[in-house]
Amino acid sequence: MVEFHNYEYDLIVIGAGSGGVRAARMASGYGAKVAIIEADRVGGTCVIRGCVPKKLFVYASRFTELFEVAGSFGWQIDARFDWETLRDNKDKEIDRLERAYTSTLENCDVKIIRDRATFHDAHTVRLVNADTTLSAQRVLIATGSHPFKPHIDGCELGFTSDEAFHLDNLPESIIVYGGGYIALEFATIFNGLGVETSVCYRGGQILRNFDQDMRLGIYEAMKARGIKFILNCNIESVEKSGEDFKVHFTDGAERVYGAVMFATGRAANIQGLELERAGVEITDKGGIAVDRYGQTTAPSVYAVGDVRGGVALTPVAIREGAAFVETVYNENPTIVDLSQIPTAVFTEPEIGVIGMSEHYAAKHHDIDVYIASFRPMMNVMTDKSERMILKLVTEFGGGRVLGCHILGPGAAEMIQLVAVPLAMGATKADFDRAIALHPSAAEELVTLTKPSYQYRDEKKLSAELTLSEEQGLNKMLIAGTTNQ
């Protein structure tokens, strides 16, 4: 017996962030009747309170250093910074982007519903404010994530990245609690805008899971810019101290700061969805459990983006949203390949990475490591001694490039382009065939001729080639496949 259903929509998307918007408009393009429900602003974390405003603030913070070196290039600068101007102009740009996202959905015939949604069952959602229900053949959860505050006394006195974009005034001093990329990016922003900035992190070194040279390089660079680090320590509690805040540390120290920012991770936005009504299970890490096609434990319900609790990056959410639509509405089963994800840390200087770190690669491969370190050309007429680092991790003997790590100006732009050949399985010999563009920092990636050191069976060795490796290299030279 065939069971028929009369649903109001083919697809209801809960959450109008990057992943939800991409899925909604693509599904509509394939002929589905789509509604998207958003309780806040269209655009989600990235556009409204994440990547976009953060990058605008990073740009603002970089002018300080440009002014410092301007004299070496003949410029005389008398500059003053106004926080309100930056904040308000940022708001205007975010408003413009939200209007653009909204228009895109409307032009794709997607119904936008401004409300909060909860599940009634696996095919029905309830609109909380309107106190009504809507049904759909399928429901896509794309509610994203939110900043997580540690459970310590006085945590309500600090703010997160959500609030950082809307401060009434800049504090004279701030402590940022956390050692990940969000913490370091905001430390860079506040420091560049003239705020006395400190970073507290529980670990012995910042940027856990990044390549060690990147971790040490950015640590030293940020310290040289005046940012103070408190490592191997936690914040125990925060209390008001006049107009400021007294922070108590687990090592017994106490210090007073003008503001406290928590950048201690993010958690999936699942509260209030009543997932149990739909039969949707969550993982031990608090994200929605899905299979490789994004389908949850309820066959009619899917999830994309941060709410899964996986890789919390906007391009990943967009790719997952597109893969869901291809799978469900275009009869083209699509799995998102997460093996090559370029990542940038918009500190000063920038970090751009893709692929394996040296430590990880050495566990699984015999590798060669190539490192170039030099002063960026922008600094050569100044007294700045900061160095740029470019690093390639490859299979031995001119083999596949396993990882690329860059610290310095333009690292994010460079790593995006490096991601293309790495996704194609490029070898060190492929890099060597490319002719350098001079003068540029990126030319070092194609002129690294001899490994700085090597790993064989997880043991670090000098860069001297063994006889068998040298013979293999000679063969490549004869074939014209390397410039070594």
C-alpha cells in the first residue's frame, strides 16, 4: 500500500546562515518548494558576527604597523583612530550584506520566515512566535554554533566574539581567554587598535594542532608587538573592580583588566530544537549525528554546517549544503571531501596552512621538510627584524606535497592558491617545474632545492641524501622533472 502525504513544503531549512542559504536556493533551483526559517538575521555567523566583520576589524588594526614603517618610505603620518567610526561603518556593510542575502533568497523563490522553529515531529516544525506549524517532506537543520563560555564564577562579566563587534568603547586593557585562532585574531585586533592586550591559555603553546613552526613563529611575532601571554594557566574567576575587572588565575595571581573576552570554543546550536521529537540523535561532542550524506537518524531530517559539531568553517558549511541538494534533489550522491581544507589565521602576521603538519606527516610517511625564512621585502628598509616562514612537507625524494605552512604577509591568499595543486596530488617535482615570480614571497615555494631536514621511520635526520635517494633524484634531473 502506497502512503501519500500532503506537505506544505518540499524542504524547510532551519537557519539562514551560509550552509542553509546555499541549500535553500539550490533546492529551489531544482524545483523544490522551499521555506527558510531564521530567528535572527539572514546571513548567519559568518556574515553577521564572524568572518566578515572580523576581517574588517583586522584590516583596521593593521594600519598601526603601516604607520610605524611609513617613515622609512618617506611618509610623514599624523593619524588618530576613532572606534565609533569603525564600528558604525562595519554595521553599514553588514546591513548591506544581509539585504543582499535576503534578496538572493527572494529572487530564488525561497520563502523567508522570521521566527524560531522547534520540531513537532520528523516532518513538522512549530513556529514559536506565530504559534503555528509547517510541514515538509524534508527538514534541513543549519542552525550553526555559538561561542562557549567556561563555567567559572563571574563568566557573565566577560564577553565573547558575538559582543566584541558592538562594544560601546574600546577598553584600555583586555585579557583574551583562549589559545585558538579566534582568540589570537581578536588579540591582534585589540592590540592593533591600541588596547593593552594579554592572552591566557591553558596549554603550553598557542594554536594546538597547528605546525610547530607556525605556533612558535606567531607566538614570537605577537609578543614582539607587545601582546602578553600567560600560558599553562586558567582563569579561575572574574569579579568587578570599580569600572574594571579583577581576574583570578589558577596559579594564584590576580590582575585587573578593562575587559575580559572569552574565546574558549563554540558549541552547536541545538538548544530548543526539541530534536527528540523528530528522532534526531546527537553525538558525544554535542553535535547532530549524521551519515556521510548529512542524513540524521531521522530519514527525513538532514543537517549541515557547525551544528554537526565537525569542521566549523563557512566554506565547509556551504559545500555541505550544496552536497545535500545534489544528493537529494539532483540524484547525484555527493560526499564532501574534507581531506584538503585550507585554513587561515588572520593574526598579524597571517598564517595560512593546508595539509599535514610536520609532526603528523612524520608519523605516517618518510618525509622531506623544506623551510625558507627571511625578512619580508616590506621590512628591509625598516628596523623590523620579523621573519616570514614558508614550509613544505613532502614525501621523500620529490614525492607528493603533504602540507604547506606559511607565516607572513599574504599567507591566506597564497594558501588558497596552493590548495589547488595539493587537491590534485601535486608532487615536489611539480612545484619545482614552476618558474618563480620575482620578487615575491611566494616564489620561495618553487625554489626550495634541498630539504632542510628529513624524517625516516619517524626519526629526524640531517638533509644529506642517501645513495638510493640521490640516484632517484638523478633520474628526475635527467627526465627534467625537477630543478634541483
